[in-house]
Amino acid sequence: MMHESAIFWLRVATVLYSIGLIHAILVLVKRKTVLFRYAQPAFTAAALFHFVSIVETTMAVGRLPVDNFFEAVSLCALLISGAYLILFWRYHFASLSLFIFPLVFLMSQLGAMETPVASWPNSGVRDAWLFAHVATVLLGYVGLLVTALASIFYLVQERQLKSKRPERFFDRLPPLATLDNLITNSMTFGFVFITIGVIAGSAWAFIESGTSWIADPKIAISLFTWVFCLLMVFLRASAGLRGRKAALMAITVLGCSALTWAAHVGLRSLILR
Amino acid sequence: MKFTVTGLSHKTAPVEVRERLAFDAEVLPVALRSLTARPGLLEAMILSTCNRVEISLASEESADPELAVDEFFSSTNVDPAQFRPYVYHYIGADAIRHLFRVASSLDSMVVGEPQILGQFKAAYALAREHGAASGFLETVITRAFSVAKRVRTETEIGSSAVSVSFAAVELAREIFGSLKDRAIMIIGAGKMSEAAARHLARNGVTRILVTNRTEERALEMARLFNGAVVPYTDYLTSLHEVDIVITSSGAPHYVLTREQVKRALDKRRNRPVFLIDIGVPRNIEPAVNQLENAFLYDIDDLRGVVERNVENRKQVALEAERIVEEEAARMMERLKIRAVAPTILNLQEQLETVRAGEIARARGRLGTLTKEQEEAIEQITRGIINKIAHGPISELRRNAAQADGVHVISTIRRIFRLGDE
């Protein structure tokens, strides 16, 4: 079990990490990197608090805290942030932050959920919260669906241009650049809403059922989908992922989302309860 | 009223003849005035482009517009023997169909090209401005505009590029959408690359880099497009900055290899690049087209696109001909209905004159009448002439659009003693 002050430091770290998440979203939506000036030091400070938290727990239990999922995920997040900080210091690999910041934030958020802190003030708040989670995730799925469709059209249009025998169908597809814009925008939209949805969902589950939910496979699928989505967004923003690979990736992410959705069908009974 | 189109076009006359008869914009008003001043010619429009010189005329039935145009052409100091063999003369329905085909760009050298409609509109505007086109020509020519519009919206006649340069622009649009603010690089400043660059510049490309083995030629072309010169030894360093590359170099080896393009693509984070290779032998390694996000078209590929478009236009043209045919028939119907209008009017006037005359003659014998009685007489007599007129009028209207409509008109005019039109 984590020590009480260790949990506190981890929560402080999570709050600081969240600045990194906001930075990543700002870069994707507004193409602005102004927040990086603050997000980078905040991330360093967060890593320090994170380190303090783990050291405290280690001292309290007398060994490295990897007893359960929460402790393991927290330690893993610290290792990732440490690796990132070294890469940043050595190679100034700033674009990696787009991937690392959101990932570490979510991992530390999960890690900080070991001890339940609150209960629902009333069932109205509980239901509204759950509804917000479902609504944001569904909006995110819409974004991913559009991304996948636009990626397929991109692929078709690309093939047509490459074949050098443009057919009549070709005239009716939008230009590659237009499709490319649509992909970028819908992907960003999807990612932002799924991120909000995942944060809202994990917080809801945490308050609803303490720590038992984490072993649920549907949570694992959700988190996997989100990480995959993050990877896709990152690859596109940093390496300009386009064409066949991008289309395959978009379709895979959409497939994962469909699985996640299927796994969550059980939630309906919770809402109706 | 007689409607004719007389003239010659690229289909009938060689360019030496066309250029002699072509009218300069300055002399057109004088020409129009001299045409409409001729006896029997009521309205005129002159369409003079590098591919055709045509005169549309609305004249009285008694006039001979073919002769008038012959005299008119002869008065422009061109030997009649030189143009007479090439002149065509369309009358009535044929003239209308011809005018519709011309406006719809079906009679153009490059079928479907859009300029002709603009030239047509300008010719009509000029004729109107100088009072040479009013009622009749207005009806026919404004209809020709709508037919052209219908052809354009209902068929895909103008939707594909039929020149190599234009095909390059169309393909660039398929890739980039708008070409505004795109950058291009020209490697090898030849005539063909200049033509392609001009088309692209006209469509919004703003940044143009030119590189050439001899720098003077590069400078010359860069000045032409407000572009910049890149040293021939150094063009690879700016390759990743441009979206479109045009090569037409005489170099015996590839000026761009797969590896070089791959590096540029990595640098531009895979944003697509369009490579147009108009050099013979080819300047770009064909394997470049295998790279994702690189689109390579050589001169044969572009010609292939053009050929398919031309083939496609031929098929579409058949569809367009059907529309023109249908519209021409409809126009003729309308004109014929218009033609019976004076006869109907004359008939009604004639009957009214008889009625009014008979009432005036009988009025004295009837003595004093009350207001009601006066009205009753009016009503009865009007009823009688309307009933009499009903048969002939509906017969006129029904037969107007038929082939023997003219006979019906003349018969009715004769029976009712309506005199000549």
C-alpha cells in the first residue's frame, strides 16, 4: 500500500503532468507551441515529485513498490519520463513530448488512484458524469470514423493518381490536400475527445468502484485503444504519416474503438440501474 | 421573317482565308451599320474569332441575305473567288441549330473549349449596343446562351483537360486542391517547361524557382515569372521546399533519382510532391513513382491523360448534340407560334371592324334603347364574332409548329380577306 504522503506527491505530479497534456492538445488543435516553455519545466518538476513519491513508498515498505497494478504503472510512468528527460537533455528531442506528455499523464493519473478518496455526493452527479464520459467518447469515435473513411478515400485517390489512368470516379473525389486536411482535423478532434472521455471514465470508475475496476479487461482494451490513438496522432504530427500506412493505422484504431465499444455495452445496465 | 447564318469556319476554310475576312474590334460597329442599312436586312450580329467569321441575320422574307453577305464580304477588299468556295449558308431551323452548336462549343476546333461562349456573348453585346440586334435575334441568341449552359451542366464536355500543359494543371489540382501559394521548381528552362509553368502561375502558384545549366537562360525565365534562380549545382538543397517539380533538361542522365526524391520527402514530412518530367530522354528516375506521396508523370503519361480526355469528349459531344437538337426543335416551335400571332391579331381586328360597322349602320333604325338593351346588343355581337374566330384561331395555333403551318396561315388570311402580312 502506498503511503499517504506518497499518494499526495503523486497527485501533485499528476497535476503538473496535465500541463504537458494541455500543451500536446494545443499543438494538435491550434498548431501552437507557446505552452512548451511552461510544460517542459512543469514536466521536469512533476518527474521530481513523482520520484519523491516512489522513494517515500520504497522507504515505507522496504522494497521497490511493484506489488500491484497501480504501483507498477506509476513506476513505469516515472521510468518513461526519466528516459524522455534524458533524451530531451541530450538530443533536444522536443517533438517526442507530443507522445510522452499525454502518456505519462494518464499513467500517473491511474497510478494515483490506488486509494479511494471520495464517494458520489448524489446519484445525479454520478449519472451525469457517466453520461459525459459516454458522450465524449462517442464524439471521439465519430472523429476516428471520419479519419478512417477519409484515409481510405486518400488511398483511393492516391492509387488513381499513381496509376496514371484517372477514371471518371476520380473527378468526384476531393483533392489529396483536402482529404489530408480532413484527416488531420478529424484525427485531432477524435483524439481530444477520447482523451477527455478516458480521463472522465477512469475517474468515474475510481469513485464508483474503488480499485477493483482496474483488473477489468474492458479497461485494458480502452487504455490500449487510447495509446494506439495517441501513437497515430504523434506519428502524423511528427513524421507526417500519410498514405497506405496512415490508412491502415486509422482503420486499426477504428477497429480497436469498435472493440472497446463492444466491451462497454455492459455499461448500459449501470446507467439504467 | 427569315433567319440565316452565313460565314466560314476552321472546318471549311484554311487560316489564310479566315484571317483575311476576320474583323478587328474597331471596325465591327461600322460593319454592323452597313449590314443593317441594306434593304430587307433587319438585324445582324457578327461573330469574328480566329476560327470563324459568321454573320447572323434576321431579314424580311423578300430579302436575299446570302447575296447581301456575299456583297458585304466582297466590299472588304477580299477577292470573292478566295472566300466563296468556303462559305456556308444556313436558313431557319438549320441556322438555329448551327448557332446553338457554336455557342455550346460543339463546332469548336477543340470541342468543349470554353472561350467561344465568351466571344459569342461579346459579339451579341456589341450588336445590341449598336442597335443591330433587338427582338428576333435577342430571342434566338439568348436562347443559345441557355442551351450552352445546359450542355455544360448536363454533360461533362468541358470538364477535362485536352492539352499537355492544362493536363498538368488539372493533375496538380487533384493533388493540392488550390494551387495558391504552392512553390514550383523548374529544372531545365526549355519551351515546354515554360508553357507548363505559365499555366501553373496563371492558376495561383506564387513561388517559382528556376535552375538551368546556363544561368542566363535561368535568369531570363525567372524574370518572366518573377521567380528566383537556384544555382544548377545546388538545386537538390531546395528540393524539399517545392510542391511541384518540372524537368525538361537535356542532360543524358537522371537529374532526380529515387534516393534524392526520398530524402526530400522525408524532409518535407511526406507532404505530397508532383513531378512533371517533360524531358526526352527522361530526366527523373521512373522508380520515383513508387515512393508514397510522390506523383511522377512523364510526357507520355500526360499525353495519355489528354488522349483519354479527348476520347471522352467525343462521346460526351454526342450527348450534347442531342440536347442541341431538342432545343433547336423547341425554338422553332416557339418561333412558329410567334409567326401566327400577327394573323390572329389581324383576324380579331377584322371581325371587330365588321361588328362595329354593322352596329353603327343598324343603330338609327333601333330607336331609343335603354342602357341594359345597349349592353345586351354589345354582348350578343361580341359573342358571335368570338365564336366565329374560335375555330380559325385554334387551328392556327395548332398548326403553327407543323410543317404545313404556312399553308394554314395563308388559307385563313385568304378566307377572311386579311390581306398580306
